[in-house]
Amino acid sequence: MNQVSSTQNAGTAALLMVTAAVVFAGSNVLQSVLPTPAEYGGFGMSSTGMAFWQYVIASLLALPLILRIGIDKLRTHHPLAHQVRAFVSALGVHVFVYGFASGVPIWQMVTLLATGPLFIILGSTIFLGERATPIRIIAALMGFAGAVIVSGVGAEGPGWTTLVPIVASALWAGTDILTKYLSREEPPETLTISLLVLMTPNHLLILLAVNAFAWLAPTVLPAGIATGFPFALPSGIALGLLLLLGLLTAAAQYLLGTAYKLADATYLQPFGDLKVPLGGLLGWVALGQVPSVLFWPGATLVLAGSLLIFWAEGQKRPALSMA
């Protein structure tokens, strides 16, 4: 590959990641508005119902991609591991959107996801036997420290709801670890299509389980997590916003997939982490969720950790040849 071609690919991939960060920020706004009670300016949709329909819509929009990859790529020697991976990923989505339903502001939600690299390093070391470099450990701790700063501030101080996005981050880290485990034997096409095909059934499983639990023990689950008929769709503006959310979800996944084909994940990480300040900014502009003054140093520390990994990994990459 010549230098010009590599530079063009890297630039295109970076632009795709920045665009994905903007799309994610937009989806975060919708995920915050739809489950918020009507008296607070939202639409009062169940967070579990919203997550289910969000991924049904996204999966339907992804059908051309599924057919292009080929259903035959679902053949695998590890069907249980693929199912666990899809379930953990879907559960992370439900936990994450419940954070919005419980009133955690966008700027806090997206920053607390920065705890993910620390969970990935711990899980990869314990379960996969990988060796974490000192730079990666320092960078992960910087991101974690930034998240702690953000989680410990707010109008009423830290609360249990700030743990919700951290739990979601841990679940998605588990998905990444399972992906790394499966990638040792499975081709990328199988990893992609298995998640696309299995996500909706797992969202349905979680939706039914949560609503059944809410029916059996209506006073146990927090408000907003399961209300009304589980398959009920909103109407009017709310339905339009839900359709837009599904579209943004599909678009973000497509942008990410295309970017990762053009450049490696370590190079792209700092561009993806732009969703932290973008999420805070869009939540401020669109919803009036003014970030705490300590959000900015916390978010800066998160981004600094990503840039540290980017710099360190860049030192190890060989110079591009002119061949």
C-alpha cells in the first residue's frame, strides 16, 4: 500500500469516526427524551420498550448488510459464546437507556462510559491471559479517574444512578472481551452477522423478562423501566423520534464498521471519544442540561487517556513504505 493511499484511508476513517460520534450524540438526546416523563418534557416511554423497538428498526435497516454478508456466515463452532455475547451487549443497551430514564444527564452518561477500557484490560488479563502494557494501564486509569470526577459531581452530589452507565460500560467491555476471544477462530463476517441477527431476539427476551418481573412484583422495579404494554408503540411525534433513533443507531453502526475497515481501532479511539464533549454539548443545547463545572476537567482527562494510547501505539507502528 502506498503512503498516499494509506493517508487517505486514515483521513477518511477519522472523518467517519467523528461523524459517528455526532450521530451517537444525537441518539443520546433521543434516548434521553423518549423515556423522560411527560411532566418533565419527555414522552414517558418505557426504557425497555424503547431499546427493543430501537434495535428492531435498526435491524430492519441493516437487512441489506446482513444479506450482503450472507446468512451462511452464521455457521460457527461456538454458538453459545455468540449467544452470550449478543445477550450481554443487549443487556448493556437496556442498562444504558435506563440511565437516561432515571434522569442521569447526557454529559454524565457518556463520560462514565470511559470506565470501559479499564474493564477491558482487567477482563482480557484475567480471562484471555493477555498482558497489558504500562501505557495502556496508565491511559485506562486516566479515563477511569476522569469518570470518577464526573460521577462525583452534580446538583445533589453522587447518587446510585451514576453507577448505571458504569454497569453498562462493564457489560459492553464484556462484549468486547468475548469478541476478542471469538476472533481467534471466527472470521470477522461471522462476528458481525451473528451480532446483527441475535441482537433483536435478545432484546425481546430482556423486554419480556423485565415486564414479567414488573407484573409479578410491581413495586420492586424502579419507575420508567417497564410501564404499559411491552410492545406498545408511541404515536405522533414520539413515534417519529423513535424511528429516527433506530435510523441513527443503524447509521452509527455502519459508520463504525466502515471506519474500522480503513484503519485500526487504536488509531481511531481518540476520534471516537469525541462523543464525550459532543454529547455534553448537544445535551446542553438541545435539552438545557448544563454540565457541571467539573465535567470539563473530567472529560479532558478521559480524552487525554485516549490520546496517550494513540501516541504510544503510533510509536510502535512501522513507517509506511512507498512500495
